[in-house]
Amino acid sequence: MSDVADRAEWRIAKDIEAAMAHARKTPKLEADGRCYYCDEDVAHEKLFCNTDCSDDYQREQEARRRAGR
């Protein structure tokens, strides 16, 4: 019979597995010289022109995930 520690270890492994599967599905942004939020020019290796755009983009994406889009 398994004990509490065995069940906890199994649950942790399943949670990690689910999180990794979700991370693989999440599309990765690629730098293209434009801000992903406001479309301003940025240095080629950057995704956003400033932290405000980055924060706004993250909030928008989280709201879309919560809405099921």
C-alpha cells in the first residue's frame, strides 16, 4: 500500500508533466525589430520597446487565456 509521500511524489510528477506540456504549446515570440505591443521600432534582439508594453502584452495574453482564446 502506498503512503502519503508516494502519492505526493506522484502528484508532483503529474503537475510537472502537465506544466511542461502547456509550456510546449505556448508560442514563442521571435524578435523582428518591432515591438509586439505597439509596433514601434526596437533593437533587433528585443521584443518590446519598454517595460510598459511588455507588461501590457502579458496582461492582455493572460486575459485571453482566462477567456479561453
